[in-house]
Amino acid sequence: MPYTVTATALPEVLLLQPRVFHDARGFFFESYNHRDFASATRVDCDFVQDNHSLSVQGVLRGLHYQIQHPQGKLVRVLSGKVWDVVVDLRRSSPRFGRWVGLELSADSRQQLWVPPGFAHGILALSAQAELLYKTTDYWYAEHERSLAWNDPRLGIAWPLDGAQPTLAAKDAAAPTLDRADCFD
């Protein structure tokens, strides 16, 4: 099996460790194979878009989601490291409003499956962090939403060491969970 899959505290959110082959030339691994991904995760989806971002240290992107055309995301770090956070926004879920956070890095080569119905965000921990993620639906500006990264109800433990993150205007103005559009 090309992946080892571990469920997180939010069982639908999965951490994937790909099988990496090292030799004197360097390394090789399959970062994505539809058949093997579906078999390992029991998630059968079609990815339609790849997104690539670069963030400098202290940039916090998120917490993002689309209220219509929700996106599943397969996230990996190409360079550097990030603190990756996922929040369950499904009102019907017993874990509604709960979050999970973990460090992803280029060195670990781990990937994170974020299902539709969850908000997602990252904090760049290294001087620069490059992310590549696949999505199961296209981006629609009119359906994009942000959830407040610092909502006290969520209580997300961002590793900021007292510093303030660098935010986009939409993220700085994002509503808290009690005012956010959520999924049924």
C-alpha cells in the first residue's frame, strides 16, 4: 500500500504518510494515485483543481470553506512547514465546532485529507512555506467563506508565541462560529 492512513481527532480528517523510496540519487514517491487513494482512505472523489500557495512566516490563511460547492482538499507542503487546522462545520455532526491541528512539513511528506463540510486554515511556521492542494470542486468567489481564526468558542491553539499573524482582510473580518454560515 502506498499510504499509511491515520484518522485524526476528527475521524473524517485523515493524515496520509506516503511510502517514500530513497536511494543514492534522492527519493521518489507517488504523491497521488486515484485508485490507491480511494482504497487507502475509502474516499472516492474526483479532484478538479490544484492550488499552489507560498506564505512567509507568520501568515495565517483561513479558516476557509465554500458554503455551496463545498470542497474536499488533499493538502501537502512542498517546502517549509505549517500548522494546519481543520474545523467541523456540519451542524448535524456530533463534533460540530471541534477542531484538529497538526504540523505538516516538506520533510515529513505527510498529506492531509480535509473532507467537504470542514473549514481549513494554515499558519506558516518556517521562513517560507509552499502548499499544494487538490480540490474536489472549483473555486467560486461568491460561495467562499471565512471563519474567525481566533474565535474564543473554538479555542484553537495556534503556535504564535504571542505574535499577531499576518492576515488577509477577509480573514481579519471573518465571523465567529455563532454567526458563520455552516452546513446542515
